[in-house]
Amino acid sequence: MTEQRPVVLLATASNMPDGEEWTGTTHLPEAFVERGIDARWVVWDDPDVDWSAGLVAVRSTWDYERRRDEFLGWARSVPWILNSAAVFAWNTDKSYLTQLAAAGVPVVPTIVVENEWELPSAIVELSTPDRLNAVVKPTVGAGGRGVVVFDGTAGGPAGLDESGLGPGPWVVQPLVEAVRTEGETSVFVLDGQVVSQAQKVPAAGEIRVHEAYGGTTVAAPLTGESGELARRAVEAAGSLLGEALDYARVDQMRLADGTLAVSELEVTEPGLYLDVLPGNAALFADLVLARVRSR
């Protein structure tokens, strides 16, 4: 009797039916085939998918921020999923950054603001004394959408132009100037191991490093400094949540004092940057294979 091959369902969004490899490559499916695993891309809100068919790996569900409650309800209904619905509920609200900071992890300073009338004081608090320079983003957001930069041109707290803001609540952070030059560092931690690193740089005049806004991403050698910060962030998150994380991408920026700090901890649907880090496909497939074998 032929042994049935394990199945992994790679969850994506309806506008990306072929998943995160929009460059036309197939690194991830090929890595699973090499390990004797049947993998296929499936849309997370497709009612016809049998989610009990195998292990579910959330990959490119990048429409969740507009339907967060629905997304979390779906995740709770899935029998076997990497990380967990509880992890996703924590991670899809950026106020988790304040919890990481309280746990001793260097984090880009973050204030959570519930009401619009509290925004001016939070922006002033995180700006430099001589000018307004802060970033406001929704607590639930993805892909750089909804980010508004206050860069000192508004003429002071009374003149803050908040017309570009979407509905709150929001997180307020200082505008980290190094993002314009050094960019943002992304370190991948899979199955507790620091495995790879990328560097993301925004286009001129932008601070968002996403490709949709002209940003570029390149492979970078792992450094001890960024790797150690990534390890600390993932361990702290695991302690806060009471469960180890299967995978994570730890985004980092360098503050004005030279400190490297966490800007985002992506443990729900982090892109693997397979176009510049194709080796991440094999590493992610190894993680899935380990979970399948331990079942």
C-alpha cells in the first residue's frame, strides 16, 4: 500500500492566487516536492477548501487588515496551522510593540493612541524638540497602507494636518531618519533559528520600503547584531504568548543613538522575499517537514 504524501495548504489572498511568488518563480512548491510534500496555494476565504486536508501555512493573506475579525475567525476554525490564531490575534494589532518594549526588547518608540484628540500630543512627544517628525499608522494595517508622515511642515501642534489618516486607533512612532539611507533590515527566524537577512531601502522621498512604493530589497549577510536582536524579539514574543513561534520575520531600524531596534515583528504572513532569498523556500519547507514528522 502506498503511503499517502503529507499535504500543506499555502494560504493566500484572492488577488494573489499563485501566492507570494509573483515574479513567476516556484521556489516554495518545488522545495516541498523535493521533501515529498504535496503543496498548493489556496485562498483563505474560499468556502470550498477542505482545511482539514493537511497543515496550513499562512503565507500571503495580505488583505486581512480590512477583514481582521473574519480572518481571525477563519484561523480559529483551521484544525492544524503554523503559529496559531492566538498568535495572529496578538500580532495583527501593532500595539504588541509596546509589550515587546516592556519585556526589554529594543523597539522603535511606540505610543498607542485611541482617540484623534490625543494624536497631537503623542506626535509632539515622539518628535525632536525643533520640529515635528513622526509617523502615524493604523494599529491594524499591512503593506504600508494608511501610513502618514508628519515631517515638520505643518507649522506646529495646532496646525497638524490629519486629513490623510484613516480610522483609528493608531500607533505613533518617531520618524527614524536612518530608514532613508540605511533602510530597514529584515531577519528571518524559522523554527527558532536565525537563518537569513535582507535589506530594504525606500525610494527617494519615501520612508516606506515596500515595492508598491518604489522600495527595493536585496539579500544581505547575516550580522551578529541584527541576528541577536531578532532572536531576543522572537523569544520575548514566545514568552508573552506562552507558545514558541514557528516562524517570524523581524524588521529592524537604526535609531538616532545608533541602537538597532525592532520596527515590526511579522509572525502572521511575512513575505519570505523569495526573489532575493530563494534559499528561504528550502528552510521554510524544512520547518513544515519537521512539523509533519512530529505530528
